[in-house]
Amino acid sequence: MITLKNILAATDFSEPSEAALAYGRALARTFGATLHVLHVVRDVSTAYGVEGYVVSTPQLQQEIEGAARAQIDAVLVDNDEPPLPARGVLITSNAPAAAIVEYAKREHIDLIVTGTHGRGAVAHLLMGSVAERVVRTAPCPVLTVRHPEREFVIPDALVAVAKA
């Protein structure tokens, strides 16, 4: 039997990430697991400007991290009873896939759920794919979800009505 104690939902707050979070939330509830919601913020505190000058913008970094923290806190709100054990995580890194994988290793994550944009071959070649890198390097299974997701994750209210 599969046991899941820690599920990681990686998010960039896009529609595919929202769909992945719905799957992660449903799986965590089903298995009685803790849901880790992780967002990786790019490090913009030091950037190179014109002619190689270094521009330091720690205040901008703090504002970006503050906004990301507020978004994580918003998606952690769970009005269901009993509340789902969840943990919001914010990591600053310029390598999002590596940051996700390192967190999964460190926290003994049993399943990573992530959204994928489903870009075409040319866009994928030019931009790469965080989801693909996570799949290739993760220490555990990875579930990738595209938006719109299939309709087998239904809201808890509909489940309660169906059981009644």
C-alpha cells in the first residue's frame, strides 16, 4: 500500500499551479498527509546594470518576498473541517527546480505535485521546463498537472452532497 505523509505542491501562482494545488490538497486530505506549499522567488537583490555595474536592490527583494508570502498565506486558507495540516514555504533561488528538489530531499517529501504549462517544443527548447527538471531529478514520484485538469477532483461540498 502507498503511504503519503508529506506532499509538496510547488506553485508559481499560475492556473496550472492552482490545479496542482487542488490535486495536492485532495491527496493530502485522502492520505492524512501534511501539505507543503512551496514557492521559489527569484533573487533580484543583486543585478548587473549597464556597463557591468552592480546594482543592489534589497528593498525590492523584500517587497517581492513579502508579496509572495501573502499569496502563499492566501492559498493555505482551508475552511474545511478538520483543517488540513499545511505548511507554507518560501525559498529564494535563481534555480527553481533545484530548490524544489533540495527541499523535497531535506523534508522527506513522498510526492511532489506541480503544474505544467504544456508549452510546445520550440517554447520548451527556448525556455526550458521547471516541471521537467523536477521530474528528472526528484527523489520521489512527481505528479504533473495541466490546466484545465480532469474532472476527477471535485469540491468537498459536492462529495458531501453525493454521500447524502
